[in-house]
Amino acid sequence: MSYQEKKNIVSLMGSLLVFVFYCLYVFDRYPQATQNSTATFGFWASVILILIPVSVVAKIIISIVFNIIYRIATNEKEPSFADELDKIIALKATRNSHYAFVIGFLLAMGSLVMSMPPYMMFIILIFSGLMSEVVGVITQIYFYRRGV
């Protein structure tokens, strides 16, 4: 398995773990968050705005720990350059990731059109963010395995 594949698998597992623990924390601590009120918008907006930096910091820490463990285990450094194949794979993964998020965004807006409670829109947005990341990472793993 190449360095990029291992890095993407670790990134995927880390993202899923961070997301699961964050959701468990939010839904355990705030069970009233699904009620209809004006505070619902503020609560869900804060959930999303806190999730973003938490995810970024967690991904940075996971990446650093992965590189340290990889260096100790294999005695190799992280590749210092990205060739054309890496760039093409990254572009295709970004494209697929954006498509997944746009579909999730449209579903979130559709939930409001179908008169669902407002908190459903936020939950769908959060999950579409996760799914877009998962789609991007899986796309990269797929193309590193199969080739472009």
C-alpha cells in the first residue's frame, strides 16, 4: 500500500471518529436541540461553526501523529512533492466531494420546502459535509488503487 493510500485511510478513520464523538457529545448534552423554537437556529449554527475548527484541528493532529508513526515504522519520509498523478487524483476527488456536498445542500433546502422542522436542515447539512469528505477520500483511495 502506498503512502497516499495509508494517509487517506487514516484520514477517513480519523474524520469518522471525530464526527461520531462530536455528534454523541452534541446529542447527549443537548437533547432539547430538536425542539422547534427560535433558539434552534442559533444552537445548530453554533454546532456547525464549532464542528469546523474541531475537525480541522483534529485532522492536523491526526496527520502529524500519522507522519510520526509512519516515519518510525518504515524509516521513510513523507514524499516532498506531488507529481501529475497526485494532482489529477486530488482534482477528481475534490470534484466528487463538491458534487456530494451540493446534493446534500439541495436535500437540506428540500427539507425546508417539504415543511420538515428546521433542525432537519442542519442535520442534513452536517451529514452532507461528512459525506462529501468521505466521498473525496474514497475517490482518492480508489484512484490510487486503480489508476487514472
